[in-house]
Amino acid sequence: MKDKLFFILKRLGNSIITLFVLSFVIFSLLFLAPGDPARNLVGTRQATPELLESIRAQHYLDEPFLVQYARWLNGAFRLDFGTSIRAGADVATHVAPFAATTFQLVGMALFFSVIFGLSCGIIAAKNQGTLRDSFINVFALIGTSAPGFAVGLLLLYLLAFQLQLFPMFGSGTFMHLVLPAITLAFAISAMIIKITRQALLHEINTDYTTFMKARAISPIRITLAQLKNASPTILTSTGLVLAALFGSTVLVETIFSLPGLGNLLASSVTFRDVPVVQFIALIMAVIICLTSALVDILVYLLNPQAVRVSTSNLEHAGLLKGRKK
Amino acid sequence: MITIDLQNLNVTSKELDILKNLAFHLNNSEAVGIVGESGSGKSMFVRSLIGLLPIQTSVSGTYRIDNKEISLNAKEKQWRTIRGKDIGMIMQDPFTALDPAVLCGKQILVGVPKNQRRHFDLTAALTEVGLPTYITKRYPTQLSGGQRQRVVIAAALATKPRLLVADEATTALDVITQKEILDLICNIQTQRNMPLILITHNILLAKQRTKRIFVLEQGKIVEQGNTTDVLTAPKQKATKKLLDAHHLLLDAPYATGATREKVILCCKMLSKRFGQTQALNNVDITVDVGECVGIVGESGSGKTTLGRCIVGLTKPDFGFVNYFGTHSPQMIFQDPYNSLNPAHTIRYMLEEALTAAGRAKSELEEIITLAEIPTELLQRKPAGLSGGQRQRVAIARALAPRPDLMICDESVSALDVKVQNQILHMIQKLRKKQNLAVLFITHDLAVLKMIAGRVYVMHQAKIVEHNVTKQILENAQHPYTQKLIAASEIGVS
Amino acid sequence: MKKSNKFRHIIMVVLTLFLVMSMTACGNNHNQENDTNHTNNTDTLNIGVSGSISTLDINQEAGILNYYISALVGEGLVGINNNGQITAGLAQRWYTDDYITWSFIVGDNSMFSDGSPVTIDDIIWSIERAMDPLQSPGVALHFPADIQAITKVSDTQLDIVLSEPTPGFIWAVSNVAGLSVTSKAWAEHADSIGSPQDLLLGSGPFQVIEFSPGSHVILEAQDYWRESDSRSEQGNIRRIRFDFITDDATRLLAFTQGSIDFALNIPIEQSEQWEAVDGAQVDFYADRSYYGLTLDVTHPPFDNEYVRQAVAYSVNAAGIVNSVLRGNATVATAITPPEQFASAIDIEEARTLLADVTHFTYNLERAQKAFDQSGVATFETTIYYPDSFPSVGQASLVIADSLTQIGIITNVVEIPIDQWLAEIGSNQGIAWMILFATTAQPQDMVTWLLSAAGPGSNPANFADEEIARLMANVVTEPAEAGIDDLIKAHDLAQAQAIYVPVWWGQAASAWNRNIAVSDFNSYTLLSQNWVQHFTLQ
């Protein structure tokens, strides 16, 4: 138990350090962009000397860099990222509903794709070489190759327009999120299927599987044991896919007119709304760091000894995987 | 008590006959041995008893347990009533037979039938196999090979089988551990009054531990009967071949030592630590030009680390390696299945080795003659070669840079006895022809006897004894060496 | 045993998390509408637009959508009618003798949508706020910097004193310049004016009842509007819903399905698809936009007047309008389109006046002659166009082809819109100028272009004393009188081929059989109570 706690704390500690470094880079965005930071913060307003002066005062631009960073960080902890240049409102309040929409969208997509992807992957692995396997493989191929906008438009046209089962645009209810979530889930579940199938196939031909079979252990238990052994691979790969997912929702959001983080980030970059861009970048950094930490922790909890350094260090020294004679 | 009756067992895979017309009968609680070369079908036979044949095989025959007919092509569900409950199996490799992600205690329990799980005494089960209770809370990776095999045995016994099958159950273990495990299995068999089927390629083992014996060759039973009778007076050629191969090794003359002139390798005070474990502790080794020196010890004794330090794959923490040869020492590894790149043809690999050594590709002829590789193997990939052939390729590859010293790390341990013989003979020839010095690392004393002039005995990172081979084998001084000899076949025969 | 339980627990926790997330999506925002498709409630007008707004407060964000919504929700002292002429807003009457002191008489029956009365103090507070560039980054630049004083004369009168006579000042206090009067008391209490939490308080015929940035805005007829009694005669729409639909394909589908009744500004290239929808009507109207070339006189060889003439003769405006724009534009004879003059003179008169302004009609022979006369050798130049205007790109190719024929080898390069905006006036030789009129003041579109004070003061970097004098007159003379000077200034600049007008643009909007739309033009959605142009059937 103590080991587990230690590992979790260490892993989270890692994430926090990474986030600090990232926050420094994100903060520096304003200064890395070409031009005078004060001018960049002007946005679409008229750049009068008074305005520039007031911006300099408001953002403490005349103070040393590290002091500014400290102020910004302090504000960040209180969720105060300043005011959106475009909306004139508090950044966190303005961005919150967009973030909520994207979180829900991604959460739903995740839910669909994990359930669908995992089960199909398991079925494909267990029925390797049969028709079932082929079908699933073809689906996975289509899923990874089909461009997102094509899938989205197809779903929009068929299910929202022709059959009128779902709304065509907007946000606010569960139904608004289903089609976009399915669009995203299409590609992700395909990846999860491939990953799961491959990882599980690796475990299916192992000796411990044979030994379990020889002891008449129920096939469900055997599959669970194989999954458990395959879980580091499956979880880690899936975690990577998911982390990348968060930054790529903009296409789906545009097709379905969903006011989400992706769209907001894109337009904020165009409008040079630096505070909003910083906030969204930080959100994404947090999500990605937390996701990979969570995945690592989950892998460890399920399979502690897979993560531990091999105790037999002589295996380290070159003896092959235990084949000692 | 259980009765097994098998008639006309035929197993084919892709047009090839794996087992032909096998008949097998068992109706008491004795130990039965099944012997044969590797590839003779021993494993397939026992797998057909519990329906664990690989997918693309077809099987036919009559199979009866306790006079009840069982279909050899039955569905999984039906096999599950036989597996574990009637027949239990102990598998060969304890390092892969256990689920690495699950605690040992749980793995043992999982096999117990559901309604008995609550009353199952885990401690008693562990004691039966000679393990302390704390093992339940350990993962298999935290245990040694012997301990793991004991867990496997406990797990197999937890299903309360009426017949136990040990499929090469000790082949992957050390000599000393082998003896312990076999003692254990035979003990259990006697105590539980349970029949045992022992599968092995080691004919001596069968002689010691079984009452009846079946000899398999190329999928057919060629001889069977009372063990002592069959093995003292074999009637069939196959049986004789097995015995001969075995004695070949045991009765081989002692290897000739070299005239000790020049030193080719001198290691002094070598020490290496990996984390908590000390792998080498103040080790001194010398090898002379053209000499063959053996390093013997259990797994974990440090012998592989020593070899790697000499070749340069591992850097010692302390001490030095002085090599006086002109060309760098080459290493041949244990597993011929893993040391060759499966994607390349043999020709490509050897030509690559020649180029790396600065020699022309045309000199391919020379090294394949030295390693006795027939030319038709050149265009094949490793998958199309047998274990012995692959090891020859590895040796040829090692010969490309014309080394003065060759280090063989358990290079014949994964091979059949007959093939072992061939490879060892070839190495001896090489030594004479090329004046090649060989450092042979092994746990097998019989191999050492045949090939090594001098022997260093390693135990727990230290050299405990060092002498001419004959002296070591006939007049061991250190208690560990004595234990080793006692456990090995040399000691017994 | 324990291990498998832990495994199960983790799975349960993870599953529950997802379920919870989905639930929150379910029960999210109960005050939002829950219809899966926008079945047409009998009194709602559904408008689909392709842009979006991030705040309702026009002082903060002055995008065109903000103006359209403000026109219905708030009021300035004055407003405009459907013809672009100044009309009464909060002020019932206004007068000035000297164009320095302006007096506005405000009625006492105007109320905000929360029932509170509109007072002079509210108006003054709103004007001062709109003038402050720090508080109102969106609109402050429209305010003349020389307001001396704003005084409350009585409960119904307010006076504004300028430092110089400015006949055009009346525009500054209209909703078209961004003035939207709000309650001082309410504004000072609000955390963030225009946000989804605070929304907007105004005295217009409608109030905002719901706003979801990036998604939609819902307006509802407000009961305290001073003319609410006459409402029943003015059409039957009680609710207006703007949906922000980012993708035009989706918008077309939504229109076909009937989820939106009115699609504002559809892409002209797609107009045929919209017209094909059953029961749909597509209307094209001049959108008061100018597309033309700017020739930088400080960038040789464009400092040579004959070179500039050669360029001007090479532009086949009629060809471009017919082929590239498929007839959905008008060949421009001057910078400012005739509709921009609507507030001062009759449109037909404007058209005639503008047709007489000096401009160069396409004639490759003359182009060649002019170029030969210039004495400049063949040279190479580049035309950059912004990526968000593909038609401009195609037009560039047509122009480049002609120019290359006469000896000016022209390349055409597409660049991002931001880059194009940033590089205007930065020494490019030939550059595009794309202008959209903001207010309805006639000189609005050329205040910058014809500010002839030399490099930096206008995109062509040119100086001309006469043009400068004429433009100064335009500011000080009342609109009708200033028109002549304005036209003369156009004439002088175009005669020198400093600006080469190509076309005046059009926009298209579509609506279905659920509604009837009357007199829709580029002023409609900025005019007072514009909802009266829409009727539900």
C-alpha cells in the first residue's frame, strides 16, 4: 500500500513540475510573439498612447520578467487570467462554457470509443482469423483512414437532416453532443480496436494462458488476466490518443457549430486575444499532463510489477528472459 | 485412481503426421516416462489428452477415461470438465507459466473449484511444495526459477487432479534445482498415491524416476515396457540412439588441456554490482592461447556477467580485463532463436559480419566450412533452420573477424544431446585448427568434461574453486562443487 | 481476491465518471431551450448567421452582428431608417444653429426593458462611456475627439458643445456609430456588461433573454418599449433567435430542413443551391462595399502617372463582374458606391454623379500606349490578395494577365487575411483595397483613402493640396453641400489613377416560405425597429 501511495505521489509530483515549466512557456507566449507585447494586447482597438500606457500599467509590463510571471502565476491559481480582449469579460468566466462543452464532448466520445473499441478489440483478438475478426479489422481500417469532416458531414446529413433524429447545430443538451461525439469516437475507437487487438493477441499465445486453460479456469477469467497483462500497452497507447484528442476537436466543432474550446482557441489566435489563448493553452496542458499521469497511475495500480525495475538484476545483465538452463 | 485408455491416436497438422497410431494405457498410480528426441511428439501426446493441441491440427482416435468415452474433438466446455479435475499438467518453463501480473497466492487459488475455494488451505498447499507462507504475497517475478516451478506445481495440484503430467518440468532449471523439483514431484506422487506421467528428453531422468517407459520416435511409439528392462537392454534402434547420445557425453574422454605458454586473457579483481545485487566479486580469470577454459555455476552465480565484461558489453565497477589478442573476442549466446535477425538471410548476415570485420564477402566460403554449414542453408532465413543449425550460423558469424578468443555462454544448453555433441566436436576442431581459445560458460558438467581443460567454479559472484577438469570432477574440494557434482548426471552415473 | 476487487473498483469509478459527465450534459442549463430541432414556434423568427459574437456589449466588440443586435435592443440619440437617413431615436427632436452646439430633446416616455425610465443622466453616462477608448475599444474611434462639454439642460434636454463646427456630428450619436444607451444604475451593478450572466439593458423594442457565446442569442419583444401599443400592427414576431452556424454547408442543410427561416449573407457562389431549396427566396442587394486597386505613388515605377494609367486601362472590370462574380456585383466607377449617399441625396442622382467621375474603362490598346509613353521598361510586380476573398484572387489573375500582356509582368500571391491587413499601405506598388462601409455617412468610405497628406496618411501614400482642401470642406459643410466637394475629390484622385475602382459588391440573403421580407437592403438591420420588415406567415 505504501509503495502504491509513493508511486502516485511521485507521478503527480512529476506532473506538477511539468506544468510549472509549461506555465512558464505559456506565459512567455505574449513576449515570444513578434512585436511589442503592449501592442499585441491592444487587439482590434485603436493603439493610442494612452491605451498603451494603460495596458502597460494593467499588465505590469514594465516590471522584470520573473516578477510578471509570478504575478501571472498567482492570478492563475485564483483562476484570474485577466480580461478577454475580445469579449471584455473575465477570461475564466468567458471560457468556462466553451470548456464545459468540449469536456462533455470529449467525455462522451471517450465513453463511446472505449466501450466500443475495447469490446471489438477483444472480440477480434479472441476470434482471430474468422469472419468476425475480418469485419472488425475492416471497420478499424475505415475508422483510421476516413477523414473526420467526411464522417461528420455524413452523420449530419443522414441522421440530423434526413432522419431528423438529432439537432443540426447548437449546444446545450445531450442530443446536441451525440453526433459530434460519434464522429470523434469513430476514429478513436478504430485506434483502440487496433491497439487492443494487437496487445491481446500478444497475450493469447502465452504459456500462462495455456497453463490457465490446463487448470480449467473459466474463459472469462482468462480473458481478464490477458487484458490485465495487456493493460500497460492498451492504457498507455489509448492515453496518448486521448491526450491528442483534446486538441483536435476544432473540426468537429465547426461542422456541428458547437461552441467549444477548439473553435474558441482558433478564433482567439486570429484575434490575438492573448489572455484567452494563454488560458486555453494552460487548460490543455493540464488535461494532457493529468491524463498521462492518470494513465501511468492506472497502469501501475493494475500491474505494479510491470513498472518496477526488474528485481533480478542479472536479467538486466543479459541473461535472456529467464531461459536459464 | 484413474484409468486412461487411448487407442489409434492420430494427430496431423498441415499434411504432416505428428503422432501416428499411438496406443497408451494407464490404470494404476505409478510413474510413467515418455522419452524421445525433441520433435518426436511427446508434448503433443499429452496435449491431446487434455485437448490443448494447437489450432490447426486434426486429431482422431478412441479415448477413454474411467471407461467413459471422450471425444478427442470435444468442445472447450467439455474439456474443462476433464482438465484440472482429472488430469493436471505442469509445464516446462516456470518463467512463463505464471501470470506475471497476479500474486502467487491468488494464482494458486484460482484453479481451485469454486465451491471449495473458501475451505482451501493455502498454507498447507505451499508447505506441500516446500514454500514458506510469504510467497502468497509475492509476484512470480520476485521468485527464483525453482520457487516459481514450485508455485506452478502447487497451482496444478490445487485443482485436485487424479493424474499429474510433468512436461519437461525441469528442463529450464539448474542442475541442483532440477533434482530438488524432481524429488518434490516424486514425493507428491507417492504421498498422494497419484499416477504421474513424466515427459523428458533426458533418458537418465526417466531411468531414475519412472517405472514404465514409452519411447517415441517421429510420432510413433517404438518401444515400451518396464523402465529398467528397456534401458538396460534396449531392443529398438531409436532407444539405443538415445542412450548412446547420452553416454557419449558422459563417457567422453577428458578434454586435453593446452600447453600453457602465452596468456591471451587476464582478468583481475573484477567486480560488478547491479543495484542491490553483487554480480561479480573480486574475480580473477586467466585463459591461455588455444586453451579451452570452462566457467561453471548456477544461474545467478555471475558467469554471464563475467562473459559480458570480457567482451565489453558490461563495464565492471572495479578491476580490469587484459586482452592480448589481435582481434577482439567474440561471443556466442545461449538462445539460437534470438541471436539471429529473423529478417535477414543467412548469406546476408554472414556477409555483413565479414564486411564488419574488414574482410571480403568472397571469404564466406571459409567460414561456412569451418562451421560446417551446408551451402543450401545460405539463402534461408533463421526461421527455416533448426536450433543446431542456427548455432552454427552464430559460430560462423563469430569466426568472421578471426578472433583469438571465443566466449560461449551456455551455447549448447538449448540443444538436443545429439546436436550438442556435434557442436562441441566442431568447437574442438576449431580450437585445434585456428588455435582458438575458448571460454565456455555453462552449468552442465558433462559438457565441461568434454570440452574444457580447466574449470573455474563460480558461486554467488565468487570463484570458489579452480582446477584441471579431471581434478574438479573426481576430487572436488569446495562443498558447493561437491553439491553440484552430486546433483548432476555425472555424479549419479 | 483483493486484487480483482481493486480492478473492479477502478473500472466502476471510471465508468461512473463518464456517466456523470454525460448526465451533466443531459441536465445542463435547464433554462435553455430543449427542442432537438427548431420547430417553428408560431411567433419566433429564426435567423442563421455564419459569424458569432463573444459579447453583447457593442462598446467592447463592434462586429457587424453586434450592430444588428444593438439596433433592436438599444438606441442612440438618433437612428436611421431603411433608406439610411437619420431618424428619431431616443431624441424626438434636435437642432443646431452653428454646428457647434447641438441640442437634443428627449421624450419622457422611454423605458428600459426592466421598467426603469431612461433619464438624461443615463444618456450622458452612456455617451461618456462610448467616448472613452479604454472602456469602449470597439466604438470610441468613431467619436470625434473634440467634444467640449455635455450638459443636462433639463429633464428632457441635453446639449453637446463641440470645439469646431462639425455638420456630420449627428452621426456620432446614432446607433450606427455604436451608441447604445443603457441604464447607469444597472451598468454600474453589472459585473460584465454583455456577458451571458448580465446580458444587456436597453430601451429598444426587444430585449435579450438568452445568450450563449458561440451558439445563439434569443431576443424577445419587451413590454416597456415606448411604442409597444402600436406593435400589433407591426408584424407578429415576438421572438427572434440568432443561431451562429459556422459551417455554410450545415447552414444550408438547416435552412432546407426549416430550422432557420432566414439566412443572412450566404456565400454568393452557393446562391444557386439556396435558390434550389423548395419555397426559398434569395435576394441580392448592394452591400456598400468597394473593391479596387491602390497604386502606391511612393513606390517606383508607380510614381509615374503613365504607368498608373496603364494599370488603370488594363483592368477589365466588366469582364470580372460578369465572369468571376457572375453578375453579382456592379462595375465601380468611383470608390464610394451610390447607396452610401442615400442619407443625403437620391440614389439615382448619386449614380449619375458617380458615373461622371473620371475613371478608366478597359482598353488594352490605350494601356499599351500609356505604358510606352511612360518610358519605363518592362518590370515585374506582385499582387497579394487575402485568403478569405477567393473572388479577389480570381480577379487578380484576370488583371495580372492583362498587365503582363502590356509589359508589366505580374505575379499573384495569396496571403492570410491578418497579414494582408497588416501590410496595407506598406509600400507594395499595386495593392487591393477592400472596404465595407460602417456608418451611413457619405464620406465614410474615403476619409482614410483621400486623406491626402502624404506618406502614412493614406494607403497610397500620396499628397495633394487640392484634395486635402476639398476633404476638409466635406467635414465642415452640411451633407448635401459637401457632396459636391466629395465627388470632386474622388474625381481628382481617380484622374491621377491613384485608386482604380473595380467593383461594388453585393450580398445575398435567403429566406423560406415561413416568412415574408420587405425592402431588404444593407441598411435594414441597422434601422430602427427593423423587425417590422419581417412577417411570419
